[in-house]
Amino acid sequence: MTHSFILAEGSNAALITFMVYTLAVFGIAALSNRLLKSKSFMSEYFLGSRGLGVWAFALTFAATSSSGGSFTGFPAKIYTHGWVLALWIGSYMVVPICTMGLIGKRLNQVARSSGAITIPDVLRDRFNSARFGLLTVVLIVFFMSFNLVAQFKAGALILKVLLSDVEVFKSFSLSVAEWTSGVGFFGSDSQYLVCLLFFGVAVIAYTTYGGFHAVVWTDVMQGVVMVVGVLILLPLALNAVGGLDRATQEMSKMTPPMRGYGVVQLDDSTSEISQLGKEDWLKMSDEDSTRVFRVAASKTIEAGTETVYGVELLEITTPSEIERILAGETPSEFVDGAKVTRFSDPDSRYGTATITAKAAITMPPYAPLFARPSTKMTPTEYIQIPDNVTLAAGESKSVLIEISGRLEDQVFNDPDGDVKFSDISTKSVKYAHGADTPGVYVSGPGPSATDSVGFLSLSVAISFFFMWAISGSGQPSNMVRLMAFKDSMTLRRAIFTVALYYTCIYVPLVFIFCCARVLVPGMEAEPDRIMPEIAVYLTNGIGAAWLGGLLIAAPFAAVMSTVDSFLLMISSAMVRDIYQRNINPNASEGTIKKLSYLCTLVVGSAAMIVAINPPNFLQDIIVYVGSGLAACFLAPVVFLLYWPRSNVQGCTIGMLAGFTAHFSMYVTGAFVNDSFFRPYRLLDFDPIIVGLVVSFTMTYFATLATPAPPQELVRKYFYRRVES
Amino acid sequence: MESSSNSSPDEFELDPVFLNSRREAWVIFGVWFLCMIWAVPVSYMMGYGHEIVPGNVPTVFGMPTWIFWGIVCPWLVADVVTTWLCFRFIKNDDLGVAPEELAEAAGSADQSATGDAAAKGGV
């Protein structure tokens, strides 16, 4: 059975699983909608009537916290950086007790006593301040809108990865490409567009129709799929690799791959090879040795071509791994009739640039024309273009480039003035940390392609302990779930359940994907595909392709359960916090009902439309929003719950100070690091720590500097009448 | 009352749910801090900057030693502590009743009364 056939079979299973999944989700939404008819609409639609039991509460909390990243980004990181990811995720040992236990019981009590349904409701009622409530609405809508678009994009990308080998999907996407050709708004990636529409319509429909209970019940189903998938994968992976110890010892021999551009020679110009795909493997052999490469970006080959230039390749550098690949012990399929004849110099960098010609010019690949220093280059630096280039006078074109030598500036000028380079973007062929160093995958800080200090420095490790456990407590999407559980006993049992759940998910995930590093080499070319790849590889090994489909559904389930929660948060902020509480307090239940459906539908559709052309920096947006929300909300919420002296002035100042401090780290990064999404790290700590420290400090001192809160509010939320 | 009060101090007392929650929050925060000062320094001292002999890495249950002592061991301890907190330490407080829950309870009581009356032919 060939590797591509295995993938196709697994992807068909993924398609069937996806269809079954979608049907189940709609069934759940229909059941939830029946509940809406028998209860108070607002409380039921946005908060599930505060009646969540242990399993529903535990699994909706766990599934919402585990976004799509847990099943795509996290496995990809384990694969790319090795064992150090156990430390990166280590604070999940206390995430359940922190995120649910620190404020859960008290928040639930305060929300009940005020009748609050949303987080802005709680903050507004706690201080009886409409302005404070509106400020929180603005912040939530601001952050969540960004996040919603980013999560829609994440969902579509995950679906695209999962379905990329399904024939029906590919042909349908081609048809969509024809229908939308010429309409720039729809972009050039029809597969992404199709996935976005499927994903978006499904999520918007079931969330709109079913409300909070639909979201919770689908979360439960998704949570079960996730843990079952991981627990099935673990023994399969350990068995396939020959035990965890063997995986660790093999990893200790590994060195990071190199990535760059190569030249591929076909046996003759009548070769039937029309494309070099991402699964393809190639060799470069001489008398003494054989070098092994994987295609890192698909390349179309024109008919009649014998020599293919500018092929992006990944070179495997570990001798024992090369031996296993050549011996056929891994799922690596070499392309017949093609070989690599040239690859980037290990000390060079590769990337892209825009060139503009003043006069018409034609250059052969690797032309030495550019091997000249300009006034902004040292004599040892030069650029090459690893492909044929033909430009008319005044024409600009994006090209692949290789730079050898030290880069001092991002503008290069040909001394003859014929060609100008701009928009140069390059990466090192070798990893910035860990290249040529065996053992880097089993020790800290882990290899990094871009960061010379490695993947996880000490300060970053500390930052992540804050990030997951403490900032997780400050997420409004988590807080709203803490308002929905039934009683204290439910909370206690749910914390225990989630603690076990995370132990069963995250520790095995590290084991599984360390094994995957050994079992499936060369996935650095497309690390986000490692989850479906390993699921299909392992389950086909035991003849259970359907199981692969189920496992592949886990990341899709994870991102779905995150998106639906965010969607409901934004619509609740608009309907409850803006319309009902500020515009029309006497609105009838029928009006609120129609408005809630409409708002969820409109917000979801708007996010989906924006996601057709989404901003880049997907993961960066998610990190910015998550840490920004914590910097704004955690300190005020902790103080208003636990400090009778807290007042609206102090909490407002603390909230704004947290926002500003966190935001300023990103703005400073835009100047210092040339990108908003590469924030400035004060003392090498993540902006979340700066934001939290400033927010807590400012809330405390501003509260002390302003008048004490009204007695009736203190009495209502902190005292009870003595029973005689 | 903890903050200044105009009413009679005998009429009100600090809410035990607030007191219990605050005490539990401090303990939970302490657990987080202890886990951090176990996991990060142990991992750093045992797992960073050491010479690795390829193919001969010291392991415990198949994982590198520093992962076991720095992450997996405290993780298991954290699970035990969490279990203890959940079933022994965190109090089973009454969190009250929300206004809409009261209204629904009243509504269902009315319906029940109406139903009973209808059954008896009274309405």
C-alpha cells in the first residue's frame, strides 16, 4: 500500500467522519432549541439556566480551553522542538484548579445574587455602574471580534489540511475556483474558501439555533472525541516505535533538518512527472553517500522540462534517520526518475524578494550577475536567484533568492543599476539554534529555526507558567462557564474531572508526538499535518481506517468548540449588555429572542466574510487577544470578588492600565522589532506578565486613592444577615 | 463589618461563601506557585546545558530524566493535591438562587397549583 493511498483512504474516512459529526451537531442544536421553549429565554440561551452538571460543565470548560491549537499547533511544536514541549505545557498540571478554583465559586455566587447573565453584567451590577459595564462590553467585543475571525480562519485551515487528499473535495474546490475566478474578493485559494463556508455555516447554524446548551453539549461530544482519540493513539504509537525509551534514544541522535532551494533533474524531458508534491522524497547520490530530501513546497513541472529550478526542499541530516528512510522503514516514498543535483549552501539563507528591472534583462539560474557587493553590502555578501528570470523594462517580479554572507541591510542595489531588490525576506538554511547538535531534541531549550537562544529559554518557560494557569483564569469565555454550573459540588467534581482530563490529554500528546518524530520523518515541511498523518499511519497499521477518521476529527472538534463559545459571547454582549440593559430595558422576551438569533447570525456571518480575506499572523492574533483579555479582566475581577474595599474607579483604572501596558509592549515591538506581533519583552518576559503586574498594582493603589464603595453594595456582596 | 459601617454590626456578618472562597483562592494560588518553583528550576537544572551522549540518554520510564522529575512527577503530585482540594478542602457552600430561578420556581408552582385545581374541576 503506497503512502499516498494510505493518506487518501484516511482522508475519505475524515470526510465521512466530518459529515457524521456535522449531522450530530445539528441534532444537538435541535434538542437544545426545545429547551429554550420551556425556560427563561435569556438565561437559557446565553447561560444554560445556570444548571450545568459535572460532565457538561467539566467537558465544556475543557473543550473550550483546548482550542484547535491543542491538536494542530501543539503536536506540530512537539514534533519540531522535541521533549522541551513538556515544560512548555507543564503548567497545565494546575490549570484546572487555577482557572476553575481561583474565582469559580465566588463568581458564580455573585452572578446569582445579582442575576447576571454575562460577564459585563457581573461587573456592572457589582458596582452598579452602567459606564463600567459598557467599558467591559467594548473591550470584550474588541478582542473577541479579532479572535473570532482568527478562529474561523483556523477552523477552515484545519479542515483544509484534513480534507486535502479527498478527491470529491479537490474537484469541488476546482469548480468553486472557476465560479469565483475574476472576483478578487474571494482570493485565489478555493480550497480554503470551501472549507471556510462549510465550517462557518455549520458553526453559525447550530450556535444560533441552539444557544448555550447546544454549545455545551457539542463541547461534551467534542471533548469525548478528543480524549478517546488520544488514548487510542498512545498505545499504537508506543507499540509502533518500540517503546518510549527507544523513541527518546532515537531522538537524542537527531539533528534539525536544513531547508533551502534545490535543483531537481528528471531522467528525460518526456517524464510523466507533472508536479513535485509535499509528500515526495528525493535523493542526491554520489559514490560515497546519499543525501535525502523531502519536497517542502509543491512545484508544478512544465511539459518538456528536464531540469526543475527553485524547488523548496528539506534535507534530513541525521545519519540513522537517513538509513531508516533508505531502508524503507518509514512511510517515505521516493519519486522515480528524479534526483536532486544541487542544494543551498548550509551557511546561506533562502527566501523571497521583489526585483525591479530598469532595462529588459534575461538571466539564467544562479547567475553570478548579482554576486557583487553594493555600497550597502560587505564584499563577502552576494545574492543569487535560483531560477530563470526574464523581465521587461520597468517590470517588477517576486523571485526566490539565496543570500550568502552577512546581511546588513534589506535594500540591495545592483552596482550597474539594472536591477533593484526590495521586500527581502529570508531564513537561515540551518536552524538558528541546535543545527548539527545531536541531543537538542531531548534537552532544553530545544531547537529553533529562527531564534538563536533556542525555543524555550528560562524566562519564556516562566512566562508560560503564567500564561496558561493565571491568564487562563482571566478569560471571559472561561468566566462565563463559571457562572453556569449548578452548585459547589458540581464545581468540585468538575475540577477533579478536568484535572484528570488534561492529564490524559497533554502528557500522552507529548509521548505520542515524540514517537511521531521517529516514525514519520521530514514533517517539518508541513508540521501542522502531523496529527492526521500519524493518525492515518498508525490506524492503517492495524487495518482500521475508520479509527483514523475519528482521530482526525479531534482537532476539528477542538476548534469548533472554541469558535461557538466566542460567537455566543459577542452576541450576548450586544443583546444583553448593550440593547437590553442600556437601550430598551423593557423589551419583551419575543423581541429579545428574535434579536438574539439575529445577532448571533449576523456576528457569525460577518466574521466569516472577513475571514475570506483574513489578516495574517493567525497564531499571533490568538496570543495577543488571550493575553490582552487577561491583562484587562483578571485583576478587576479578582479584586471585585475578594476585596470589599474595591471600587469602580480602581477597577476601571486597573482595567485600562492593564490594556495600555500590554498594548504598549506590542506597539514598542512594532518599532524595535519591526512587527506589531513581535512584542517587546521587558526583561525577556512575555507582555502578559507586564500587563498583569501593572493591572494588579494600579487597581490596588487606585482603589486606595479613591473613595470607599457604597455601603449597600458592600453589604449585598460580602455580608449576610445574621440569622437569629 | 470589615469596612466602615453605619448599620448595627450585630445585624450582618461576613458571608461565609466569600470567606471560604477567599481562603481557597489563596491556597490554590500557593499550589500554583509551588508547582512553578518545582517544575521550572528542576527542569532547567537537570535538562538545560548538559552534554548529551547520542543514543545513551538517561531515562525514567522511557522519558528523559529531567522530564520525569521536572514535569511528570510534579504533574502527578499536582493531581493528588487537586483531588484533595476538591474532595476535602473546598467547602460545599450554598451559592444562592438567581432571580430568574426564583421566578421559574414560582411559575412552576403556580402551574402546578393551576393543574391541581383544574384536575379537581376548580378552574
